[in-house]
Amino acid sequence: MSEACPDEFVAFAEALTELAAGIVRPLFRTALAVSTKADLTPVTDADREAEAAMRARLAEVFPGHGVIGEELGSLRAEAEYVWLFDPIDGTKSFVTGKPLFGTLVALARRGRPILGVIDQPILNDRWVGAAGRATVHNRAPVRTRPCAKLAEAALAATTPDMFLGADAARFARLKAACRFATFGADCYAYGLLASGFLDLVAEATMKPHDYAALAPVVAGAGGAISDWEGRPLTLASDGRVLAAGDPRLHAQALRLLAEG
């Protein structure tokens, strides 16, 4: 979207991540009870409390906006402006003491992400991307790195287990074509891509609250991000995400994923 994201929304998104960090940070590496959700993924009181706090603040400041959350569901999801919260993206990392999770806050307008924040409260890393402005990491502008060939590319994904059926074969082709692959960074990988330390991220089975914040961060750093068919990400996308620091690499990866 060419229209610039208003400053008040950017400031509010950062304030929300700070609110969540104040809840999540003290609970990291503590004896926190871990429950299993219906989809067999873990959840803790830190997830729920952080999202509840962000939703309460949103209701105070922008009561007419919609919200979609990882833990507490949707409200007014048909609104022009919809906020998306994933209080701890990477709960498996959080509960095993690895600081590779993040809080995701996104804003979509008419179904298209226009603002995203990736916040890592333990390492104090924060990437902010918004329509009409350059992505920043801890307030300093960042850029993706050039990488024109798959054979030179560093690829990341949260886990190979997220690729099911035909997607497993498609991802295997991409992985085999790259220089090497790493796993386990969840949203943090997209921040590293925006800062020029990774070249590709390919993922599947993602929900809007997983990917909405990532799109503005990657795009604002000079990268390319889409679904596996090359379509822009929206709240109605199918959960397959491909991000590349170099648009030339993105085009090559899309062609490879389309084969067979």
C-alpha cells in the first residue's frame, strides 16, 4: 500500500510491545506452567496475560478497531483497521529458555498489513516496518543484503515439520538448492533477514497473526515477501510465506517452489 502508515499507529504499536515485554520478560526462564492447546502447541500464562494487556490498551485507545489474537480470538475482524497480536511467537523457544521468540504486533487496513513490529524482549531487538517508511532496528535503518543466486543463499524456517504433503517436497527442492538451511528462529529469522544476515525464509501453516507483522518489516528493508505463488500477503492468505532479502532471489525461489 502506497499510503504511509500514520505516526500515531507506529508509536502505539511500539508501546504495545513494551507493555507485553513488561509481562513476558520477568517470566522468561522461570518455573512457568505449560499447557497444550487443541493444535498441540504449548501456551503459558505469559502468552495469555501479554495478549490480554495489549487488547485492553487497544480498547482504550482505538475502540473502533478490530483485533485478531493468537490466544484470545477475534473481535470486529471486518473493521477497516485490524490489529493482530502474537504475544509470544515461538512459545517452544520461550518455554525451553531460548531467546529466539518474539512479540508480534501488526496493523492491517482493509485486509493488507501496513505496519509490523518484531520485538525480542530478552535480547532487546526490535524491528519496526511500516508502509511509506524504511524499516528500522532499534531505531536505526536496516537493509537486506544482495544475494542473486540460490546456491549462495542462507535459508531459514521455523521447523521442517511445518511442511505437509506436497509442501514437504516443494520445500525440500528449495532447501537442496540453497547453500545451507537453519531452523528454529520463528519470527526472529525475518528480523535477521531484514538486517542482512539471512537471505531466505520459507514457511507454511502460518496464521495471519504469525505473518502480518513480518511483511512490512521485510518490505521496508528492501526485501520481497509473498505467498508461495508470488501474491502479496493479506489476512486471507493461505499461510505459505516466502521472504527474500534480494527480489532476484525471491523470483528464483518462487520458480523452484512452482516446479512439479
